[in-house]
Amino acid sequence: MQIQHPFRHLKKKYLNSNFQYKILILGSFPSEKSKQEGFFYGNKRNTFWKILGEIFHQDLSQLSALEKEKWLDTKGIALYDIIESYEGKKWYCNDKELFNEGKNHQYCKDFLKCLLTKHPTIKIFGTSRKVESIFNKNFKKTTNSYIHYLPSPSPLNRVSSKEKRLAIWRDSLFGNIC
């Protein structure tokens, strides 16, 4: 079964809008819960919105999907994923399953090239070591870009504490946004 990225319509917006995106945060692929919620990082246990809320001193977790999208635009932040589609038996809910069981991953190469042409100073951040590794293997030479690592906001991330994640995200993003 071919699994398509549920938010691929956002690519057109990022490429055609008048917003000046300063940051692209790349994840791996939306969870099924995010698909159901209608936007990235829809799982309430995922700390993505809590981390950004802490950095900006706002409660973002209660915003609707559309409000989150508009809020990100005002901050110059674009969200997308490195995988646009894959073949699998189901919708995989974590990177381990996604990369071990999912096959024929299609990456967002064309989108990234176009985005970097439109926004040549955009900084790219990846939300896992796997995203960082895929970017470096498949995109670094062709885009002449660098990806900055951010610890995964996933509830499955047992490598770093919430406090350490927040500190790394704050240090990495703050100077690029504010």
C-alpha cells in the first residue's frame, strides 16, 4: 500500500506565499494521529508544541490546526517532512517502524530545491538523527545546505530529558527567529 504525506498541499503554500521563511523544521513523516488532527505533531504526548510554546512564552497546544499554521507563518517557520511517501502494510507511528518496515521511501528533493531557491537564507533543522542522516546523504551536496540537529520531540525519545530538549531547541532556534 502506498502511503502519501497528508500535508503535501503545504509545499505549494511555502513556495508561493509572500511569507519570508527563516526556518524549515523537517521531521520524518506525520503520525496517524497528526493526520487525524489535521496538522503536524498532533499527538498530545509529542512535545513539539510545548517546546515552541516555552520558547515563545505562549500556550500553543490549545490552538487549532489552522491557528498553529498561521502562528508558524508569522514566525517565519515552515514545517515539512523528509519523506513524502512510502510503501508499507500500515501507517507507521515511529521512525523505527517507518524506516525498517516501510519501503521505497520517496524524499522531498524537488520541494527542498525549490524552497531553497525561493528562500536562500532559510535554516534547516531536523527533528532526529535519522532525518539528519537522510538529509546529509541525499540533499547536502545537491542543495549546498546544512541541517541542524534538534532532539526529537516524540514521546518515544528516551535519549534526552524534556529539559535538555527544551534547552537545545531554545539555543538552536532563538537566534534564528527572534
